[in-house]
Amino acid sequence: MIRVLVNGAAGKMGRAMSAGLLQAEDLQIVAAVDQTCIGMDVGDLCGAGPIGVMVESDLATALEHSQPQVMLDFTVPQAVMENLRIAQTHRVAAVVGTTGLTKTDLTELEESCGRTGAPVFVASNFALGAVLMMRFAAEAARYLPEYEVLEIHNERKADAPSGTALTTLDMMEMQRRVPSTGAANNTESVPGCRGGAYGGSRVHSLRLPGSVAIQEVLFGGPGQLLSIRHDATSRECFYPGVALALRKIGELNGLVLGLDQLL
């Protein structure tokens, strides 16, 4: 039985992942942390009925009394790095789905993991279809170097572009054999309408109620367009990847990035 602390338990992802964890025979929620819904049973939060684990507000205290083997973090970009520092101090492994970690943050985590021996696994997306979408897009970039990324999430997503979009752009840039020439005459009568510039390409972020996660990579070439798209229609698509990471974390060393590393 793998003992799991769910950090961000009251959020949409926290509730959805908790619901999945409660169905697993080898994964056990031993603590739940959030800054809202304090005192509520995490089982009630995810619609499964009470399990006797109440939402707490202080991560360090929860780590101390629950003694989890791994912290699952789906919080917010502004808090995730401090959460990981606290987990590292307690030598607790972490599976992180929160986006917003910078290259400087990752360097710090790599050094910290080396000192504490507590591994950290970070993925910008836990859906298998999204992992395949990124892999296919990276392959296509070798042959079609002109592309743009469109990503759509719900209106409450804290960061833009999404971590998935940035990971995809980085993967494609590594595979692009020739640099983008860029579109000519990019005069914007509405500032920002052409999206954000990143690595010689453009990324467009939409935030709309009713959406979960959609990403489309559009490639252009003479006389043709190629579209590679992934739609997450419900958050349950992320659970198998999260469960895989929780089960594999004990076999990992240091900082590991990307679900493709576990497949």
C-alpha cells in the first residue's frame, strides 16, 4: 500500500484524482491539504463518501503526522515550489502536476533531490493522448518547421501558456531542422492578437468556461496544413498517468521530467 498525501485536495484536479485513488487497492490517501474546505472529509469532497481524512491547511504538519510515502501536488504555480521544499525537508517523494516551475526551480530541485534522496516527478500533462500528441508534434516539426500552438483551458487556470504548450514547443524546437522564417507583415491592429512569441513560434492561450484541456498544433507548408490535436473532455483521463507515477516514484532517482519517461 502506497501512502499518499494529496496537496490541493479541494481543487478540480485534486478532487478528481482523489476519486480515482479511492478506487485503487494499492494507493491510500492518508492526508489532504488545501487552503479551502478545511475540516471537510476528502471523501465527501470527491463524492465518494467520508473516509475519515480531513482537509488541513498546513502541509508541514500534515506530512509529520501522516507519514506519507509520496505527496501528490495539484496546487497553484505560486505555491508549488515552496510545497516541494517542505516535502524535500521531510524527505518525502513528490509527484507534481502543477505547472509553472521555471528552469531555475528545476535546477534547485535536482540539487535538493541529490541531498535528500527523495525523488521528484514532474509532468506537464498526465494524459496518455497528450503525451502522444507532443511526441507526434515533435516528429512533424522535423519536416514542417512553420507551426503555431493553440491551447484552451477553463477560465480558472492560473498560468498561460499551459505547461503542456511550453513543453510541446520546447520538444518541437529541438527537432526543427531549419529555423522558422515567420509570417510576413505582422502588424497587429489589436496588440497581442498574434499570440505570444516563444522559441521562434507563436502560442495562443484561450480561457473559456466549459473546457478542460485542449491543445492543437498547426503546421503550415506550401499547399498544405497539418493539425495535431488532443482534447481532454474530462479530468478522469489524467488519473491513469497519475497512478502510474505514484506507483513508480519509489523506483526513481532524483528529478524526473515527463510521463514519457515512465512509459
